[in-house]
Amino acid sequence: MDVQNLKEELIVKETLQDLAIFGGLPAFSHYLHVGNPNIGNRNRLINRINNLLDRRRLTNRGPFVQEFEQKVIDLIGVRHCIAMTNGTVALEIAIRALGLSGEVIIPSMTFIATPHALQWQEITPVFCDIEPETYTIDPARIESMITPKTSGIIGVHLWSRPCMVDRLEQIARRHNLALLYDAAHAFGVSRYSRMVGSFGDAEIFSFHATKFLNSFEGGAVVTNNDHLAEKIRLMQNFGFAGKDNVVYIGTNGKMSEVSAAMGLTSLESIEEFIEANYRNYKTYQAELAGIPGIQLLSYNEGERNNYQYIVVEVNEALAGISRDQLLRVLEAENVLVRRYFYPGCHRMEPYRSYQPHAGLLLPETERLADCVLVLPTGTAIQPDDITKICQIIRLVTLLPTEVKYKIPCVNVRENSPNFIH
Ligand code: T4K
């Protein structure tokens, strides 16, 4: 196929009737997902699975988990890694081991697991607004939220953009507060050339299927604090300090061998994942350039990034179309974009009922939650897919106002077809 034909093949939507929401054929015959897993080398994974079956060591810190922990330690440059069953349990155990109680200050612009890990232990999450540069917890607002009950701060490296770690460190020190990071999105990322995972008292990772590095389900706590690491390791194994000796209340937070096998296999492919994500990011950047009201969040290319999230803000006044209308248009084309993290944790239960006025202090969070859209990327998405997606976005923004009005903007399909292929 010559270049001209190739170009024509890519031009799929030119008129209003071409749009699936107005009766045209969907641009894609299969669903394009946000969070479609990156899969490493299948053969190596299968070899590892055979290996663990052969030796009948399936869990309880077997050799694959130990190898995985060591590889994470080497990559991050941190003293301890305790591999966990998932990121939420990693958060819960880290919170408990740090002795957090009373109130903990966190952003509302995060996945619901962050506040739930606190509330689950009857600790109150106090929602703080985000700052406009990184969309992470705003250090300028934290101090006014500290009360005698405050025991810690949890920063979230949202969409793999690190928090303002230096300022958070200063605040935590000044007020003698614990500092934990939810780094669920930020594996393989650096700030000031130092890897995320080595900041604060501890950080947690998620290795869920949808994450940059996945172990099917999985997570980890990483820390430079020897005492804390020891406590966390005991707590994740029911508090056992020996075969017949329990020293803490504990739970079961252990990563299984099969998860570690996937984690190790994924680790071997992270350069390939970064390459695909970076290529996709640059394609989106080029294709979305100049579309009014569509702003792609950028990465600081001077640091290490995983480029795992393609996040756009839809400015309705400039685009002439709302975020929710654009979502409807793209879903009709089988592009299953997501509104992470709409509506903001403070507007979900139980926090909405417990803290009905929290939103008054969260203007930036609410503004962002109402206009944000996360687009598909990862190794399953090709540049041609992105060109098509961006053409659709461009076409929609160019529609006459009276046509835009016809695009439904409410009742976003609750049962979006996430898993149908
Ligand atoms: N902190 C933060 C900041 C987090 O974002 C998360 C998790 C956590 C803590 C907790 O870590 P974990 O306990 O999960 O390790 C998804 C993930 O389940 C969740 O891990 C993630 N954050 C969150 C942002 O996204 P949902 O409810 O949106 O997932 P779901 O099932 O709708 O899947 C998302 C998309 O991914 C779908 O379009 C389909 C696609 N997908 C998903 C899976 C599981 C696939 O293509 N294949 C798959 O196997 O929460």
C-alpha cells in the first residue's frame, strides 16, 4: 500500500453521518480499552508457571516472590520491598504499620482505594485539593487542614506524575506527621532523578492488570525504614514471627508465586512497554495539537516516565462539546474512554454523607473531575488507532453548534461493555 492509500485508509470519519452516534459504522470493530494489560514474553511466563508447578511452591514467599522483590529493590534503589496481594492491601498494611490514626490528609482526586484503605480502619480521610501543575495534593493547602487528630499525609502520584515530594517532606517533618505515598500509577518514574518508591516513610505500588507493570493482581510496599519493613512483613503474614509465634494483628497480604512469575516477566519487558507508551503519547500529542478545548496533559521528559496515562481535559467553552458528550461519541465508536477519577472520592459514599461540604474546599478537584478523560494507550494500541481516535475528536469539535446540541450528554452508559472483545 502506498503512502497516499495508507492516508486515505486512515481517514474514516469526515461527515456528521460518519459518526457512529449518528448512525455511522463504529470506527473500530473491536473495543479499545483504557487499561488493557501489557503482556510481556508469553513463553518466559509459561516456563515460570511450569517451574512453580514442578516445584509445588505456590505461595508464602517462594523463590519467585523473593526474586521479584529483589529486582524491584535494585530498580528503585530502595532498601526494602514487600510484595503484596494487591495495591489496596499494601496501602492498608502500610497505614497500620505506620500507626496512623484519627485523621489523614489525602487528595480526593484519586482512586477510591486510597480513602477506603483509611476508612476501613476507621481513620478519617481529610480531603485536600490538588495543585494545578501536577494535579497532586497541594502542599500550600495542607497545613490549614492539620488538626490535633492528624497523624499523616498520603500523597498520590496521580497518573504517574510525582507529587511535590520536597514540600511534602518539609510539612511532614515540621508537624511530625507520617508521610506515605500511593504510587499505584508511578512504577518506573523518577522525581529529581530519584526513583519514586524511595520517598517519604514508605510508598505503595499496584501491579494490577491495568497498571504499567502487572502481576495479574499485585502490589508492594517499598521503604528505606528497616523497622517499618520488618513490621510490614510480619503484618502481611498474620503477624507470624516464627512457626508458633504471633506478635501483631496481621492479615494475609502475600503475593502468590504465579503473580510473581507474571511480575518478573513484566519487569523484563518494561523498556518495551515504555517505548510503546511513549510512541503513543507522542502520536496523541501530534494529533491532538491545535484542536480547540482539548488539552493533553504532558510529561516532564527530563525525568523517567512510564507514559502509562493519556489524559485530556475537555474545555467545553472552547471545544463546544462537553467531556460527557465526547465520551458518548467515542464509546459509540468502540473507544472505551474513562472518566478517572470522576466524580472525586468526596462525592462518593460514604464520604459524601460523612463530609457533605468537603467540596467547598476542593474547587480544583471538582473542576478537573468534571472535564477529564483518559484515552486508550499501552502495547495493545497502535499509532493508526490513535490517528483515528484523534480524527473523531477533531471532527466532533468542528461540528456546527446546533449539531453538537444533539449529542446526548447525560446517562453515560452505566454498563459500558468493558470486557466484550
Ligand atoms: N491507588 C490508586 C491511585 C489506584 O489507581 C489503584 C487502583 C489503587 C490504589 C489500588 O490498587 P489495586 O488494589 O487495584 O492493586 C481499575 C483497576 O481495577 C484498579 O487497579 C485501578 N487503580 C483503577 C484506576 O482502575 P476499574 O474499576 O476502573 O477497572 P475496570 O474493571 O473497569 O477495568 C478498567 C479497564 O481496563 C476496562 O476498560 C477494561 C480494561 N481491562 C481490565 C482488566 C482487569 C482489561 O482490558 N483487562 C483486564 O484484565 O478499576
